[in-house]
Amino acid sequence: MDNNSPRNARSVVVGGGTMGADVAVVLARGGAQVTVVDPHAARRELLLPHIAAELQAAGQAAAAGPVQVCASLQDVDWNGVVLVVECITEQLAPKQQLFAQLEAIAPPGAVLASNSSGFPISAIAQGLVTAQRMLGLHFFMPAHLVPLVEVVLGERSDPTLGSWLHAFMRGCGSVPVLVKKDKPGFLANRMQHALSREAFALIDEGIASPEDVDAAVRFGFGFRFLAAGPVLQRDHAGIEVHTAAAATMYPTLSNTDVPAQALRDRVAQGTLGMKTGKGFFDWPEDRKRAERERYDTLLRQGLALLASELPSIESTTQAPSTTGARA
């Protein structure tokens, strides 16, 4: 296969829901030719206007690659496709079924990636002949505003394809991290849930309110995380200072292996957050709209602050080797 870059690479996104639509934005802004597959006619009608609007809002419409939509895998022109990203429902059986179809229909050298946030790529690829070309590619909502994407190697994934996909995503302007072992939660969600476990334990114990927990993160150490992650922060503050603090605190941190009572109670009551109108806070429609607008605005402002540290959209990326694509 000849060398390709995101700017002229052919890619397919399977699933045109919220995540799939925004993944298409990410690929298109790198100049890739994108086909989005979704069986729902109403959703297909919304896809192109949404993608165009987001590219326009980011000032990337002029340089973006073309995007088209279709109803089924059989409608895709598979000639020259180098990357497929699965963004369907978060259920294992449908993902396994889809990957079996993709193995048969996609070009032998195409990388087959899953955006699953919970299922290991090893489980999705179980029993398939070309599992070495199957990787996790985990985006965070909203995918086009949160720069991070995790490139996850399964038990049989080819590391050279992981390196190619890492470089490809940098070419799309994302910040990829390579996760070398397919552990539940991968990298970012493992750390996020470690924080959440302690946060909700503090709420359960009555030590702090939900509002104060959020404020402590957003305006305290979370604010600093914009400039330095936990490893770099140790070098800023002094490793011995953090080591001494850890020795004092770690014995008292939550190590429960079940979700917090505050979470379980709300699930039992059906108060699941914005989708039900109530969670930890009340969400009438006007407040929900205002909150989503505030949230997206701040994410865009954060992107602007980090613009000088984000990858530029590359013009060249090595295409994945077809060697060993079929076992």
C-alpha cells in the first residue's frame, strides 16, 4: 500500500450517533475522506449539517476532507479504505458481529478500530482471523472538542499498527496516547474512576457536598491539570513533598470495589442526570440547555488556551503495512 496522510486517506465510521458524528468531524478536519454508515434515515439526515457546522465553528471547513453518509456496509466503496472506526451501541455481541463482518468486507490492510469505552478490543476481536489489525481507538465526548484519544493494543494487536494509528490521529489534530495493555478502562478512565471513587466516598461520608466536590476539582488541582498532569506536577512541587503526603493519606483513601451509595441510590430511583431531568442536580429543560451551552463554550475556550500545544494537522502519515494483515 502506498503512503497516505489523513488528508487523502479513505476512512469509514460505523455508527452515526453523537459519538460517531463527532469522530467523523475529527477525521474530516485532518483531510480524510470519510464515509459514515448508519441505518437510521432520520439520523443520516442530521449528520452532514452537524459535521459541516462543527467544522465551520472550528474554522476548519475549507481544508476538511469530504464526508458522505450511507445506510449499510454494502453501500460503502471499500476500495482504498485504510481505517474503520466502530461507534455503535455499547454492547459486546453487536460489536463482535460487526467486526466479523468488517473482517470479511474491509480491505485486508485496513485497520479496524473500536471506540468502545468498556469492552477490551481483545474481547471484540475474539476468534477472528485478523485480530492483529484490530485496535481500540477510544475518544472522549465530545470527540471533536476533547483532544485526547486512546490507541489501545489488544492481546493480538500488531504494535506497528498501533504506532501508525497514533501518528494518524496526531495528523488529525488529536492528542493520542498509546495504551500498551488492554486493561478495563484503558488509561484515562482508570484514572478518572480512581478520582471519582474518592469523590463519591467523601459525599457518602458527609465530608463534602456534591457542589464542593466539583469546585475542589475544577478550581483546585483540576485547574492545574490544564498546565501539568500528575507526573509533571510532582516535578514542579517536589517529589518528596508528594511522597510524604501520599504516605499520610493513602491508608485512609477509599478502596471499595463497589460504586458509591450516592450513585446506587440514584440509579435505583431512576434519577440519572440530565436525561431524566434530575440527578445530583435538577435539570428542567431551560437549565439543561444553558448548561450544555456553558459546557461546550468552556471546552472550546480550553482548546484555544492549549492551541499552541496541540498537534498540528499533518500533511504526511505512513500508511499501515499490509504485511501480516491476514494470519
